[in-house]
Amino acid sequence: MAISPFATLALISVAVVCAASPMTHVTHERRDIQSHRHWEKRNRLEPHDIIPVRIGVSQRNLNRGYDLLLDVSDPDSQNYGKHWTAEQITEMFSPSRESIESIREWLTGSGISADRIAHSLGYEWIHFNATVQEAEELFQTEYHAYQYGLETRSTVGCDKYKVPSHLARHIDFIHPGVALVGNMKKESMKRSILPEQRVSARDALDERADVGPCTDLDLITPTCVQYIYNVSKGDKRAPGNSLGVFASGSWYSPTALKAFLANYTDIPPETTLLNITINVSQTHYDGPDDSGEADLDVQMSLPLVYQQNVTIYQVDDDYYTTYGREIYWGMFQSWLNAIDGSYCNYTAFGETGNDPEIDPTYPDTHENPGGPDGGIPEGWYRGPPQCGTTKSTNVYSISYGWDEQLLPYNYMHRQCNEFMKLSLMGTTIVASTADLGSAPSNICDPSKYYEWYYHAVAQYPANCPYLLTVGATQLLPGLEEVGLNALGLASAGGFSWNYSRPAYQDEVVQAYLDSHQDLDRDRFNSQGRGFPDVSALGWNVLNVFGAEKEIVAQGGTSASTPIVAALINRINEERLKAGKSTLGFVNPVLYKNPQMLNDVTKGKYVDMRFCGV
């Protein structure tokens, strides 16, 4: 393992600093009044109040992340498949020694003694406690309390702050600073799943159903899925190559899985999944679950990867997956922290670690809002947050997301940057695009989201260019696959406003735009990251739901995504058997080899149902 370039910092003594000549300061950040219009500035803080100060240190080479990833992911590169180690990632992106020492010198020269200064493990941030007077003099600003609307929650911040001009390139952000995260009441977290169609007059589960490949397009079986994609039965089980499935607030039913395997597959019914809980106190397998998300994910994927297994990552405790969802918007932080310890306190784009305004905080000390006596229920996780405690899989399936306009810009970019790093290490992350066409209905309230009322939107994390995004198709008689648009719902597709188009998409996306000159370019970002990258069956797929073992026909990109993830996992099985690396970031390979896929050109795939139309 390479020795950190900062290992000698602890040995550096701080000499007595003589009075320095005045420094030239520049404004480093200024508040965007429009994006923080719901925050009201209140009283100025008292000079002797103590506040914790964090300085995010600029990372090296973040601007090179895309090119570095392409170097190991482009099939034409001589370094294709030569994925990086965690140590190489740290070495490439950690702050420079110059940045750390320059900031420390400024602080000590300004009266912040060395014994008050601490560093994060990877030196991504520097923190110390200071009086308000010290902080205001240091950053040439004034600190006030800010309150969000009529709510009681408040935070500390400033309208702008300055840093010495020679340090501007070394400092990413200061906290408390200008960033204020709104506490808007959120809609329910979207799982990309269509309303269940309850099936009547089906074979009872105590008898094996007689269903051949694709004989019933109203209830598509695993055998049909394997037939459509020409997938043979698996015969390999490489160690450590289980397929990862992300879950939060939805628990799969072992009873339903056993019935599904017994009646619709040749897999032994006693087969069990690998279960990993992250910041969870109580498990709820076979418990009530209105969504059926977890049941769908595991039943779509397991028949395709078997002999291999599925690992389901169950994330966050009972508070944050129930009551807390009305307040805390964050997603994926607990999972990313658990599988990559370097991410826990990693700084990028003005964000360091979890954001307490929108992310779960552990130990969970919330009182039970639904209990008569308050107190902290058993389902609240009271341990420390898991950080680097969980082994990662090579492929993940994610059927969750938010509209990209509903999450802080830098918050998304920090997570997207982590997806880039995981991809560099050979991980493939597959995400759904959602099921409401181009304009999800939860931003169709002009009083709250007027600026997006007439625009197509994207879903996060599917908008991140380092993920493989999946849309949904449906089967027509004759087994023709077309874009999903049924019962007023449509597989989502379009362009991101937050991420520019990656080079690996240029040829395909430009050809699409050239052939659709009639599209209103004012309503979408034609230069943005296009999605989906691929699509798969996502309509009328058979699912055994819950401990009651109810047979339902499910649909949406929540069905498509685990199918695609499972197919990639099967390819990895063959590569590992041949002594090769995992696929990792697969997008460049797919875009350079379109002949590997069927081009879905029919169906009203992208439903241009803008809110105002």
C-alpha cells in the first residue's frame, strides 16, 4: 500500500509566525438568493458563540475522473479492464500536500492554534471550533441564523465569504457558509413500479403451473424472460460474484420467494438469499409491504443468475424508512458509506460526508412520533453509522430514485463522483429511469416547481453518466418488443439538465436529435446526458407477492433493471472463469457495439406529457 503523502504532517512543528503583510482576499462563494428564497435571515450570532468550522479541501484530479474511467472502460484502450485498487483511487484523488499545508499555515497565522486543528482520515477536510468573532474575521463575513419558512428548523450561514486569493484553488468550500438545504415536504420516494394488476383464476400455488415460454403475455414467466434474451441456465458460481440489489423500506418475503421458485423455476425452493443490513435494528422479512419492490427485484434477478446468488442490501432503519421520509430526502448515503469507507468523510463539490439536513443520522435518537409514550422504539438503529463495514458486489441493481430537480445539485454530484470511483474499481451500477414518461407528476405543481412545469426532467441517479440506465419494454403478439406505454404510464427517457452528454453517447444521441427535428428544444436539454442506455422487459411479469403468496402481474423499470443487472452478472461469471476482470463501467462497450443489442424503435417510448401540455 502506498504511504500517504501527508503521513509526515504530524511531524511538522508550527513555528512562531511573525505578523504577515495584508493578504488579498476574494469572494469564494455567494448565496444564490433564488435557490434559497424560502430561507429567512434572522438574528446575527453573538461574537463569543462557538461554532464548528469545516474547510473542504479541494480534491486533486476530479476533472480527470471521466477520462481515467474511459481509459479502463473503452474497449479500444490498451488498459481496458485494468481496474484500479482502492489505494490507487485514494492516491489519485486525495488533496495535495501543498493544499493541506497552505491552509494550515493560513489558519495558524490567523490565530487558530495547531492543537485546535484536526483532519479527516483522507485529509479531505480540516475542522476546528472557533468563536463567531474568529470565524467572521477569518472569512470576512457575518454569521446569522436562518429559518426555513414557518418551520422550527434553523441553521447557521452567511450571504458570502472570502478567502485569501492564493488559497482559492485549494479550498472547495467553507461550512458554515452559503449552502442551505431546504426542508421541503417530499413526495414518497419513487420506486419504479407500476400499480399491481391482481390476477384472478390462476393456478393455485400448491400445484406447479403449466406455463411454456411466452404463451401468456398477460403473465410473463421467468422461462419467457430467458427465452426472449436467449439465456441458458447458469452453471458457474464465482466466489464473491453475487448480484447486489439495493432496497430501502421494502422487505422481500422468503415465503413468497419459496413459492415462486417452486412453481415457476427449476431452482430448489429452499434457496436463500444473502441478506445484508446497513444501519438497521430490526428486520421485517415476510412482514407487511405495500410496494412489493423487494419481492419483484429478487424474483426478476435470481432465475437469471442462478447458480449464483443475490445479495440484498437492506438500508436504513424503521424511522428513516417511515416517518423520516417526510423530512430526510437523502438516499444511498448509508449504502455508499458501508461499502466504501473512504466515502464517509469524502469532500467533493462543497459536500463532506452525510448532510444532516437531508440524510439519516445515527445513532438514531428520534422519539417515536406514532407512540403514545414517545421513547425510542426497537426499530430505530442506535449504533454508530456503518462505514466501510460491508463487502461490495461487482454489480448492483437500483430501482429507486428522485427527480433531479428535487435534490441539491452538489449533493448529487458528490454521489455521482463516488459512482465514478466504484466504476474505476470494476463495479457496474444499474439504475432504473422511472415510469412516468418525460415529466414525472410530482413536479407538476406550479406553485412549487414553476420553473420545471413545462420541461422534461430526469431521474437521479439515472442521470449520472457513470451508471447504466434501464428503460422498460413490453411484448406484443409475435414477441415483438416495443417501448412500454400502457395504462397511461410510460417508460421514462430524455435528457438531464444537471449532467452534460458524455462523449460515449455523442454519435447515437446526435443521430437521434437529427432525426427528430420537430421536438421542442426549449423543453429539454439536448446537450444533456441522454437516458435510458438500454431497455428490457418491464410489463406483465409474473411476481409472487408477500407472505400471502399472491400472484400478480407487475411492471415498470423496477422489473427491467434487475433483469439487465442479472445479465451483466452472468457475463461477469464467464469473464471470471476465463481469468478476466469484471465488466465494470459497461456503457462505452455497449455504445461502441450496438450490434450486440436489439434496437427498440417502436412504441411511444418517451411520453412527452409535459405538465403544462
